Amino acid sequence: MEARERLTEAQINEDLLGPTLRTPRWFWPVAGFLALVVLAGVVSFGLMINRGLGLTGLDRPVMWGALITTFVFWVGISHAGVMISSILRLAQAEWRRPVTRAAELLTVFALSTAAIFPLIHVGRPWRLLYWFLPYDFPRMVWPNVRSPLIWDPAAIFTYLSGASLFVFVALLPDFALARDRTRGWRHRLYSVLSLGFRGSLRQWKLQAIAGILLSALILPVFVSVHSIVSWDFAVAMSVDGWHATIFAPYFVIGAVHSGVAAVVTVMALMLWLFGWKRYIRPEHFDSLGKLELAVGIGWFYFFFLEVVFGLYGLGGPDLAMKQMQLTQWPWSLLFGIFIVTAAFIPIPLWMFRRVRRSILAMFLVSISVNIGMWFERFLIIVPGLARKQPFAFSWGTYSPRPVELIIVAASFALVLLGLLLFTRLFPPIPIYDMKEGQVLHQDLQVGRRRVPGIVRE
Amino acid sequence: MVSHEHAPDLTPDRIAQDGLRSLLVSGPRFFAAARILGALFALGIVGFVLRLRGGFEDRAAWGYYAGLFAFLLATVGSAPMVAIGLRLTKANWRRPLARAAELYLVGGVFLFLLFIPLLYLVPSAQGRRTIWFSWPNAPHLWDAWALAMLVVCGLLVLYASAVPDFASARDSLPGGLRQRVFAWLACRWRGRQRQWAVQRGVLVLLGAFYFMLLVLVYTLISSDFAISMVPGWRDPLFPTYQALVGLQAGVATVILTMYLLRRIGYQEYLGVGPFWSLAKILLALSLLWFYFWFSGLIVLWYGRQPVEQNILKLLWYGPYLPLFLLTAVLNFVGPLLVLMWNPLRRSVVGPAIASGMILVGTFLDRIRFFVAAFSVEETGVALEHVPPAHLPDGIDMMIVVGGIAGALFIYLMATRVIPIMAIWELREGLLLRARATVVRLEAIVLGKPS
Amino acid sequence: MPQASYKWQMVVDIDRCTGCQACVVACQAENNIPLNDDVAFRAFRANEWVRIERYWEGEYPNVKARFIPVMCQHCDNAPCEPVCPVYATHHNEEGLNVQIYPRCVGVRFCANNCPYHARFFNWWEPVWPESLRNHLNQDVTIRSRGLIEKCTFCIQRIRRAEREATRERRLVADGEVLPACVQACPTNALVFGNVKDPQSRVSRLLGHERGYRLLRELGVGPNVLYLKKVEREVHG
């Protein structure tokens, strides 16, 4: 922890609530651009509904491609929120304070975006009632609970509702703060949302307990969601490259790897766009960087295990997928890009304090990680299917077509747009949390040094 | 809220006194424990010699020996991770328990000696499916190298942690042989700025290395001594599963050690705080036990492929089903039911009970995997027949009991040379604490130097 | 599952197969499969419920072509069935893996999990040229885009034979029902019948010395038996 300046409550209120109440100049052009990209995605989806999935680059045997990759990617990104928010809250780490809400928001928006993808990529979206809702009540035909694709919506919606509750509970004191400082439609909105929060002792206690309970309860959910998504692939015994027991923890730790990087991206953007130099400081990026280093090394270990054991049955059919990934153009290029951007650049860089404390460096490295992690999912899904079983005559290939790429880009725009619109209504840095941090911060005199300290009961 | 810290009325001198007590005075309880453990250890050596006479031809006979080794790796090898991990994350509540956890590092030498006969049992990698492809002697070379590096790294960490306390011992003893021994061990430690900086660097770096080497050792041991011995068992999750169960057993070992320390007079140092914090970690690890087990099961079970069904039968619901059920209860259901309740979690007895269950469960778990793997004689591509359960005989029991006793015996002897409370660490903790009044609350302020 | 009198099995004799693709054409005609042009083949989207896989062996001048017709194996332990979220594919009492077109939403997990690459997805709405509209078989549904289809062992022919047999209060006789591919094969390389009838041709072929199943080690229990090609030595 580092020594820092003392901020008054009024200052904190103004700094953190101000940008919510007064729209910055760059806001509407940026939001407008993002909305256009989202619109392009909607148009592409409309074309797919109108003409058919033939517009995509999918074929036989590669029946899942860029869209499913992006689905897994967004589910992965959604994991960082819980990781940072709940684990750091339970471990009482001080540096979490400005980061938690941004992370939780990333979870909610990334997960909502991810949930759209299964709807987009099915052959007949207008028949989805069979899948998401038990529809055929009269004929007693239920969804097939043996299918991992039924476990998926259950897991994702559990996580989404848990994460939304989590964000809401953490927002309550800030709703109350905003209610007391606004008029008009905003005042009415915050009054409804704050549920009558007045800051009494009992209410604070309830809010704190709710936060801790949700933190603890959402941890198993967080681990289970990406595991269940990974089992979409791992239980498919026909695709040798997918049928590995390690998929569940491998995907989860990959999700944390890409998710924490996404949080770094969002934090850097918040710092630059809103000018919150006093609240988002190099020490936060330093701590995030150390976390990323640990997670990144852990992820690389799982990746290494998966590769080694994948090559295990030397001469077996699983070898064909690895051959495609590593030796065949252009997959070998993609593999090289993936391993360099996701591991070989970030992990060594995070070992250096200077890199961790440089916000620009951390921002660029985090983008690199997510580029690599998108390719990681792509390289698991597509070569696995393209080299399925020894029927070499029926092996195939895949390259994504414009509709898919537009939809992928639109998903990024949707998440960013969601985050941006959120900041119009609610403060993205938890105000009450920052104030609590100020109160609990005391300096200690140790010999000739003043050491920053935390109050513990 | 109960404090996570040790009792506030300790002074630096009191800490030094208590810490050095174990070095200077050995009471009757010590001698009784030494005698019992020594006798059991001797019994184990006898059993080992008897087993050695049977030679290394029959691999199945050595299954329990391998299980013992794996169990000791999980307890003695993993317990120091508690100290190392907490030191790396700078958790303040590690201070009273760090040394007790680190002392298990002396058991590393014993672990390595135990490993040597196992090298004769792993067949060459050529012609089999292993992670070494067809490199014939790779398992022998690399497994031994990794374990040796682990032991050396561990001993260095222990030494670096103990040096300031050797200096305290040197300075408080009047003279004589013991004083000279401690002076030599302390290696001219004067507590200078630079020496502390070097010590901190060594502890942090070598600690991180120890963790990585431990994970590597788990990977290699579980791959070469379990997975590759069962044809058709392709399971990249298994090494991580073993590492996780090992970590769980390591935390359980530390909790039980702490419990024992409280009984022999260190209650003021080990309040409820450390137990509560470790119990939370133990709960998380128990849940992860279930998660890793289930992840392995669902993938192998869902595909209904014959070879994978045979492997599941061998390891889980075939001849070793009773062992597996016991393990599931002792490593997951039991600790979950105990540690779920905050009153039980935030106590001394609750975590201790959960730890006891976990240690027994881990032992049964290791026995199950390694005895099952060692009892497979086929060398094909897929497991065709599931061999029946291999029950222990008298020699096996002697070896197992003796091995555990031996590790504990070595630990006990080490406490005569290295104080079981880290004097320097506890003193450092005192320096970084102060009392303060926040709003209307009497609170403690903990310094967190960057 | 209620006990049925029939369990359908197919036998493919690789020694007799010449790779002429008559079965492929017959299947396309019988089952209203959309036409595959070269664009479809190049895009890896050809829809061939039964396909001839061709492998080249050897070096010039001793190059040999190996043909193997592959269709849905109607596995007893089908990996495609548990993964469909809407129960659009399931096993019926006669051992057939059936696809329920109205129910299929098109997630394509079944196609991914089929090790025989036997499932096909309709990427576009099927279109036939005007001249071919009259050739469509009225016993077989025309599938819209966005759903999965595959070989059904010509279930329409099986059902018709069963209806007639029931009307005449007897069981379907051996050879009475022939899927289109079996009927069209000029060398009689394909045999189809009821394995519960011990006198049927398929039952008598079951223990054949040349018999093997594709991907047997996967344990999916395919109901198609292949007879290995007899290798002839070329002397001189």
C-alpha cells in the first residue's frame, strides 16, 4: 500500500458523481458510433434470419466457428468481475476499491452479450422456445437435461442474476447519495432504486452482510459457469481434441486470465476518459498486474498440460488436430499469434514493476491478452472439428465470412456501449467504498518511517 | 470481531524467550514422543527391508509404498506452501504459524530417500504412452531431478527463514558447544539492512520456486506413476487434481500442527484468528476437491467409451468403491458440513476435526490411486480388464505406519535445532501494529509497507 | 423401450463396392435431398446422406483407390442423442436413430458429436430447378433451412412395408424393404434387413470372417457391418 492524499467527502462526491450527472462532450459521438456498429450487427443477424446460415463460413464438419468462439470469449470475460470483486472483498484487499464496480459491470454486460450468441447461431431462431423454455407442455416433451446445451442457459442465467444482484446491492448507497443530490427525473429514478436507503446503522449492516454473502455464494457459481460452457466441448467424445478432462479448470483459469485483462482495459479507459487520477492510481495497476502474473502462469501451466496430454496418444487421432494447429498454414500463424499475444508477451512483461505501474503499457498488454485468448478459443474449436476422427476424406476447413465478423465486432461494441450508457446513470466507481477506504486508512510511525496502515478491529 | 492477530500483550523479549525455549529445554513429553515415533520408524524400516527382499519385479507389491510416498508428498511436501503462500501474499496472520509449517521442509530429505526405490519401479518410457513420448529413461531422470530440486529449494527456504533465529539463539546462549553450533549456523547474521533485504529476497523468490517445483513434482509423479501405468488413461486433469488434494492436505497438516502447539503451551500465539483464516481456505479447497473430481468424472463418463468406462471402474466404482466413498466423505462432505457453519469455522476445534478427516481421506485417496495403478499389468493401448483390489499385507502396514512416523520423527528432531515460533517474524509483526481510535472504536492499525 | 419385432441392420461389402455412386444418386432422388453443385462441394457443404469416401493408397504406378460408403450408422449408443437440447433426435424401438424435423432448432451439436460425419445441416432453403420439381418423392418431407438431416434407412419405405405387412397380419419378409441405396447398387454390395429374423441375409452375414465395424473402439454400437475388401496379390 502507498501513502496517498487525504480527500474530503465533498471532494469524493464531486469527483465521482460529477461525470454521471454532467455528460462529457465526447460521450454522444462515441456512443453513437458504437450504436452504429451494433446496428450493423443486428442487420447481419437479420440477413442471417432472412437468407439462412449459408451466409456464414460454417460447413461440415466445422459446424461451430467464430460465433461460438465469441460466445465462449464473452463468458470468459465475464469471470473477472466476480473474481476481483468477491475474492478481493473476502480477502479484504484494500486495492480493490475503485475496481470492483467496473469489474462487476463488465461481468453483467459481457454475460448478457454472451447469452445472445446461442440465439444468433442456431439454424431456426424462431423455434427457440423449444430450447430456452419448456414449451411442449401438452405433449410432455421437455428439454433434454442430458444435453450440455441445457446446462448452459441454467448456469449463465444463474450467474447473470447473481452478478446483477451483486452490482445492485453494491450500488444501493450510491443510489441514495445520488438521490439526495439530484432533482427531476434522475431524482425519481434514484429514489426508486435506492429502496429507501437512509444510511442508518441497521441498513449499513444489512448491506454489508448482503455483500459478503453474495460474494461467498457467487464464487461457486463463477467456477461452475465456465466449467459448464467448457463441457459443451469436453463431453463430445467424437471430437478427440475436445475430449480432455482438464477443460473445466483450464477454461475457468483462461477466463480469469482474459477477464482480468479486460478489467485492466476498462480501468485504463475510465481513467483516461473521466480523468480520475486520484482514484485510479498506478498502484492499482501494479496489484492487478501481479494478479495477472499469477493467473497467467497458472493458465500457461494448464495450457501446457493440455497440449502435452493431447499429444499423449502419439499416432492417435488427437494428433491430427495438433498437427493442423501447429504445422498447417494459416493455422500455424494463428497459433503463433495466440501464444505470443496471450503468453509470451504479457507474462514476462508483468514481471517488471515498471511495466505494471505504467498505465499505457498495462492497457496495451491487456488488449494483447484478449486478442490471444480469442484466438485460443478459435484454435480449440475449429481445428478440433476440422480434423474430427480418422475420416480424412471428410475433414474440412473454415474461414469466417463478413456476417460473422460484423456480429463479433458488434458484440464488442455492445459491451462498450452498455458500459458507457451505465455511466450516464450511475457512478462507475463505488463512492461509498472509496470513502470507507479513506476512513480505514491510518498512518503508523515505525522507527523513522511513516508506514501506511489499515484499521482492523 | 475476533482478531486475526496474536494477543496484543506480547513483547519482543517474551517472544524470544518462548521461541528459544524449545531449543534449550526438552521436556518429558518430547522424549516420550521421540521414543514412540522412533520405535514406529524403526518398524517401518524393518518392513521396508522385508519388502526389498522381494525385489522390484512385482510392481503391485509396492503399491502401498508408492501410496505412502504420495501421501507424504501431500502432507510434508505441501504443508510449507501455507507459509510460503501466505508470505507471498503478505498476510499478517501467518506469523505464528509460518515456522511450524516451514519445518516440514526438513522432511524433504526423507521424501527423496523414499523416492529412490520407486525409480526402480517405473518402467522405461519406450513403447508406452507417457508424456515423455519415447524417451526411454526420461521419467527416471526428470522425476528425480525435480524432486531433488524441490528438496534443495525447500531446505534453502527453511535456512533463510531460520537464520535470524539462529542469531537470536547465538546471542542468548552463554557459551559452549551449542552456542558455537548456532553461531556457525547463523553465519555472521547481524540484522543489518542489507542482510534483511537479501533474506526477504531469498524467501520470496525461492518460495515462488518451491511452489512451481511442487506443482511440477506433482505433475511428474502422477503422470509417471499413475496415469502412464494404466493403458488408455488419458487425463490431463489428474496432476492438478493431485496438486489440489495435496494442498488441501498440507493446510490440514498445518492446522493439526497448530492444534498440537496450542496443547503444549503456545495458546497465546495461536488464537482463534489463524484457525479461522485457514478454515476458510480449507473450505474453499474442499469445494475445489469436489469440482476437480466432478470435472474428471463427467468427461470420462459422458462419452460412454469402453476404455474410459473401464478406467472409471478401476479407479472409482469398481474394486475400490468403498475407498472412494470414504474419501468423498472425508475430503468433501465431512469438511463441508463442519466448515459450513461459521461458529464451527471460527473455532479451534472445528478446523481441527475437519483437518483430521481430510488427512485420513487424503491417505485413502492416495492409496486408492497408486495401488490401483500399480496393480495393472497390461501394457496395451486400452485397459481391457479391471484387476481386483489389492489388499494390504502386514509388511505394507508396517511400511505405511513407519513412514508416517519417520516423517514426524524428523520434524520433532528439527524442532530442537530450529525454533518452532519464528521469532523474527513475530517481532516484525509487533513493529507494524499500533492501537488507534477510529470514530468511536478501539482498533488496531496494521502497517502495510509497499 | 417396448420390444419390437424388427432391428434394422445394414451390411456393406467393400469388396463389391466399385465407387460408382449409384447409391448416392438414388438416395438423393428418394429423399428429396437438395442438389449439390460444385460450389457446395468446394464450400464443404455437400449434402450426401450416404457418401463414398475415397482414399488413395500407394505410389505411382501402384496407386489404388479405396472406396467406402458411409451413412448414418444408427448407433445403439448414439453420441448424437444425449447432446440434442430439444430431443430432436432419439432412438426408436426398431433400433433406428430418428430425426424429428419440426423439433430441430439447428444447434448442430449432434453433427459435431457424430464421429462418422453422417449428419448434414441445411445452410440454405432448398431450391430445385423447375424441371426437377415433379421428381420429388411425396412420401418424404422437404426440410427447410436451419435444421439437421441424415440417413433414415429410408424409414418411409420401412413404414410402408410394415403397414402392408400389418394389414396382411404378418411380419415384413426379408428383402421386402430395401432402402434406395440398397436397391440401386449394381453389384449388390449393400444388404439390408432385420437382424431379429435369424433367417434374414443380414443375420447370416453377422458372423462373417471379413466383418468389422467402423470405429468399434468408440463403443457407440453402430448397426452397419462392413465386410473387408479381399486383397488380391498381383503377380509378375
